Amino acid sequence: MDSPSSLAIVIMAAGKGTRLKSQRPKVLHEIGGKTLLSHVIAAASQIVAPADIYAVVGHQADKVKAAVAATGIRFVEQLEQRGTGHAIECAREAIAGYENVVVLSGDAPLVKARTVAALFAFHQAQKAAMTLTSAEPDEPTGYGRVLHPSLGSIEVVGIIEQKMLARDQLSLREVNMGLYAFRTAPLLAHLDKLTADNPHGELYLTDMAHILHAAGERVVAFKVPDPSELLGANTMAEMMALDDALRTASAHRLMAAGVTIFRPETCVIDAEVEVAADTVIEPFVQLLGSTRIGAACRIRSYSVIENCTLADNVLVRQSCVLTGSSIAAGASIGPFAHMRPGCEIGEEVHIGNFVETKKAILHKGVKAGHLSYLGDAEIGANTNIGAGVITCNYDGVRKHTTSIGSDAFIGSDSTLVAPVTIGDEAYIGAGSAITKDVPPGSLAVARAHQVNKEGWVEARRARTRKQAEVGKPV
């Protein structure tokens, strides 16, 4: 942009979205793994710095602010929601120092940064006071119509909302798509001329087209190349249609980059997910949040991977749930494994069926094949974890750490009561309850001595028969 003060972006995010029949603010509904507002902020942030983005919030403003506070944008409060024109009035002081302002809708999550940039470039080239976006959809019903002084002109004399159309205007097909650019000075100079003379009794920003034209300012229309980018959602069905469009686009983006996705229509892939070439994703997989997957991996059906990083050549077998963790090259996970947040899985580690990990660091070559819980633990290279091993990390008040060295062997059904340290090359006998540190190279056995009572079964049967004969309870 020309200078730091040349452009502000205002995002309308104050509405209730009552037609969604939901208690949540409309802009906090999610598609593609992010809130509607987060998608719009992401596009805007590619055009200007976050400090030059202003979200106008109203309904449940504190929740909306909290949801996107980490983006670094600024907020303007619209305490009483009296329409889009009133929202700009509320932002008057915030935007007064900028030469231009672009207005986005917080419930149009498919908008792309390149479209916003193209609108602003067109606006500057035309030296317009107001530039609106328009399109000619197959079905214009419900949209405000754009009025031109003559056929083929880009000049605009006004916008008429659907409910205000005269009979001879119903055939008009060019509609307003709700994305605007303004020169700030004429916008603010004439903003007070907005009136609430309409069926909803609100101040419409669209009326600025007529007001500015009547004041001798230039108002033009910019036809967007892909009108679907600017679609909003007024019902839950429309919301899910946007979600489907975004996820379909994500799947096609990955496939174009060399990723194999069997039955992509069955997969749930969030918009920020990245996958490298030659990885195979089987049907009914969910890849969520900021997940990053390397090359030549295989993600088998019914697995759910959220906010994880997988290096190259990782195998995730069927029905695994992985969250907030990293997996190094050549590791294999599952089937039916559960990896909770904070895990670091090293190269060539094998985590088998029904193994659960939480805040666990497993170094290269560790094997935990069956039915174990490894929480708050660090396990050294090439250690073998037997079936049913449990790190007992919680004493009812605090969590404690289990440390296991390299090349150790933890026998099946052992419980390691933290805090405890198992040294390198140590062995733990199966069924042991370990409560003390085990030195390197030692064998630890902590279980009751086995006692075999020969003939016990026959003796019990004899007692039972005798008691039955004298009528005593057996």
C-alpha cells in the first residue's frame, strides 16, 4: 500500500444471526476448522497489518473478542445493532486517519485476499469515492440490485434492497455482493445523511451509493470474478454448504500437490492443513487444525489427527486419535492408539493397538505394542514396553514423571509408580509394581511370591460334599 495510513479494513462482526437458531454469535460458527471471522481476518491480514484491521463487534462482544484476540486486530463496539451504516458510524473515530477503508463481512468466510486486493486496486485506479462489488448470479432474489445510469456503465447511481424493488426493477440481475472500498473523507463527510427509512428501521451502508452519487462523488462497481467467495450463510444448511465448499477446495489443493486422497468426499480436512506429496489418505480420515504431514506417509481410515506434525514415512493405522503431538520419520502408530497433547514420538518408534500416551517423549526405536498407558514419561532409545504397562503419574494431587533409560525392558503388566527412574538396560519383571528407582543394568521384580498348594481343589470338593450331607450351608 502507499503508506501505513493508506488503508484500513473494517469487518462487520456485530450481528446475532438469528436465522441460524443458535445462541452463539454468528461469526463464531465454524467452517473448515475455523470461525467465520477467523477466515475473514486471515484474508484481511494479507492486505494490511493486523493493527489496521477493525472488527465491529456487538452481540456477545466479549466472546467474539476473546475468540480472535490472538490475531492482534483491533475492535470497535456497536452497543446497539442498528445496521451496517451505524456500524461504520461507530468506527468513525478509528478510521478517520486513513485515506481509504475496505469493508468486509464477518460472515463471508470464503473471501480471498487477492479479491480484496483487486477491489482496492480498481478503486484507486478509478479514483472513486465508493467502489462496490457486484455479480450477476443465476438467481438474484434476496440481493440488493445495482443501478447504473446506462447499460454497460461501471458508474453506479444507487443500490436498491430486495424489499424496496419496484415492479419494473425485478428483472434487474446485477446484485451487490457486500464488499466495499471507500475514500474515507467523502464517506465520513456524508455518513450523517443515512436515514432509517426502510422496512427494518436500520442505517444501511448500501445507501451511501446514492448519497455519494447525488453529492457528485464517483461511485463504481467492480464485478468479482468468483461471486461464490462472497457468499454468506443465513441458515445452518447454508453454513454447512460453505463448509463443504471449503473442505472440497482443501482436498483438491492437496491432490493438486501430489497427495493421494481416496474418496475425498468422505474426508474432513481443515483449511490450514498441509500434506506433502506421495502421502496417501484413506477414506473417512479427519485432518484438523494446523496439522502438518510429511511426504510418503499413509493415514489409514477412521483416524483423527488434530494439530499434529508428522515427518516423512509415518504410518498411522486405522482408528487412531492423535492430538497436539509430533511424530518423527518412520514411526508407526496404531491401530486404535490414542495420543494426547504434548507427545514427542521419535524415529522408527512403534506404538501399537490400544496404547495411550500423554506428554510422553519416546526416543528412537521405542516399541510399545499393546494396551499400555504412558503418561508424563520419557523413554530412551530402543526400550521395549510390554503389554499392559502403566506409568502411574497421578497421586491424586499432582502429576509426576517416569524416566526410563535406553535399551530397557519393561515386562508386561508392570506398573511404574512415579516419580521413578529406570536406568539404561534395566529389566522389570512382568507383573511388577515398581515404586523405587532401578539402577542401570539391574533386574527389578516387585510382586508377591507364588505359592502352589497341590491337591487344594480335591480337598475343597471333599469339604463341600461333607457340608452338604449334614445340611450345613455350602
